Amino acid sequence: MMKNSKFKEMTLCITAFIPMTATLFIYSRLPPMIPMHWNMQGEIDSFMNKSYGAFVFPFMTLGILLLLWAIKVIDPRKQNYLKFEEVFFAVRLALILFFSVLQAFIIMTSLGYQFFNVSTLLETLIAILIIFLGNYLPKIKPNHLIGIRTRWTLDNDEVWYLTHRLAGKLWFGGGIILLMLAFIPGSIATYSYVTIAVALAIIPMRYSYKTFMKLEHSSKV
């Protein structure tokens, strides 16, 4: 078990360093200014000097990996991570891959290769990430790092399990709808995408409160 855990951590570290290594390898070929932001029409509207702009996402990737590790160490319920070790590994790997794809897109665009509309790419990545997380949410045990962490889920394990069971179904189904909307052009599809994404965040939090109050009321009867 210990060897397997160390192997996973090493895999994450190596994967997280790939964007940085690849960027350093082609750094001399990058133009002085690289794109860093696109407007709603998918047009570049902000550039950054390559000396630091080229490393925003690589450093962000490493920073997130380090932050997740640090929070896990100080989490009061850190013993629970052993109960969903595979899930915790998968979530961290998914985040690393998410930012790695964004870095690859920026580098390719800087070099004159843009095969995708940035809005479509970003919406697709977010939808896939939501589907992925929806599949794993019911398997996450109570903790202070990942999952639907509200006052009510953290105070009551039953509320945690019920909320994550609901959220898992919502995120998986909602993520599929978002994935389809990502390929539909127009402002209506964009506004629908944002509305659904916000709802996927709010509904589980509201549900955790209502479930907590219901259980509290039942315990007093």
C-alpha cells in the first residue's frame, strides 16, 4: 500500500512537471508576446511577455498540486483520505491534465497553430471535468479539501453522503448537457451553459442545508 501510494505521488509530480519542461524546451521559439486572454467572440484581447506569461499555467499546476498536498496534511479529517485514495489521486491528475491542455493551447496559439475556438475548448474541458467529478463525488469521504464542503456537510456525515450522492447524479447529467452546449454557437447556448453551471454549484449546497435541517428536526421529535 505504501509503495503504491508513493508511486502515485511520483506519477503526479512527473505529470505536473511536463508542461514546465515542454515550455522550457520550446521557449526560444516563442514570440516575445504570447496570448493570455480571449473575449466572448474567441478573439485574443490580452497578451503577456513570454518571460513570465509562458509559465503562468505550469506554475499554477505545480502550485495547485502543492496546495492540495499541504491542505491534506493539516486537514482535521485526514484519516479519511485513505478511504478514497484512488479518487483523490484521480481528481488531482484530472486537474493537472486540465491545466496542461490549457498550456498546450496557449503555446500552440503562440506558434501560430490554433485548431480550436478557445471558448469551445474551455467549455468542453470544464464539462468533461464536471462529468468526471460527478462520477467520483459519491465516493468521496468527509474532508475539508474536495467535495461539497458546506457547514452542514462538514457537521453531519449523513448530510455529506446524501449531498454527494445527489451532486454526483446532477454533475454527471449536467456535465453531459454542458458538453453538448459547448459545441452549439450563439449567445443563447453560452448563457444556458453559464446558468446550468451555476445551478450545479448552488443546488447541492441548498440541498445540504435543507437535509441538515430536516435531520435536525427529526432528531428533536
